[in-house]
Amino acid sequence: MTRNTSIDAYNKIKADGLLSALQMSIYAKLFESGPMTQGEIWLKYFQHMQRHSVAPRFAELKAMGVLTEVGEKPCPVSGINAILWDVTDQLPHEPVAKPTTVKEFIVGLLERIESLEAKVKDLQEGREPNGQGLFALRNH
């Protein structure tokens, strides 16, 4: 399996303190060991902590764009299929706020459409979209 990791992104996240201590610990363990389930991470590295303290960090890191779901496998803790997590090559970003009204939802969609149109235009003209490459398009 090819991993979408970037040593540069990892080093920047670590050096600039872009994640909380626990978030960084989880991110670093996945970066070092490769894809794992929440249960595997907890079992191998965080048994000294309550599991319910570790598990929510995965959704937070996914919302920030630094973790992604890469498959499923049986979890050694629960025995049921669980999400297999891995790091991305992205720097963390603020999670997108959920709209509270239909109008906010539509405005957000229009903003994303405009952004994608600009990226497609860049590609058609032979430029990298906003200097972020095709990975930026895949994540929208």
C-alpha cells in the first residue's frame, strides 16, 4: 500500500506545535508505524489512558485533514471490523464549521464550487491549482 505521507508535513506539524500533545502522539505513532485501527493504537501505545480519551482524537485529526481512512480490518480489541487509519501529507487546517441554516449550507456550496472552478481552470491552463497539486482537488 502506498502511503500519502510527507516527512516535510510531519516535521512542520511537530516543529510548529500544530496539534495538541495527544493529537501529536497519535499522529506520530501512525506516521512511524503505518496504518492501524484505533484499538491497535490504544493497545500498543496508550493503555495507560482511558480509551474514550484517545478515540475522539481520530475524528478531530480527520477533520483537520491530517488523518484519513484507508480501509477496514478486524480490531484486536473489539473483534469487529474497524477503520484503518493513516496519516496524510497535509498540514492541519481548521475543521469546516457545520452550517446551521439552509442559506449557510448553500453559501458554503457556492464557495466550494468557485474554488473548484478556479482549480480546474488552472489545470486547463497547465498550472498546478494554487500550487497544491492534484491532491488538493482530490480532497474537495
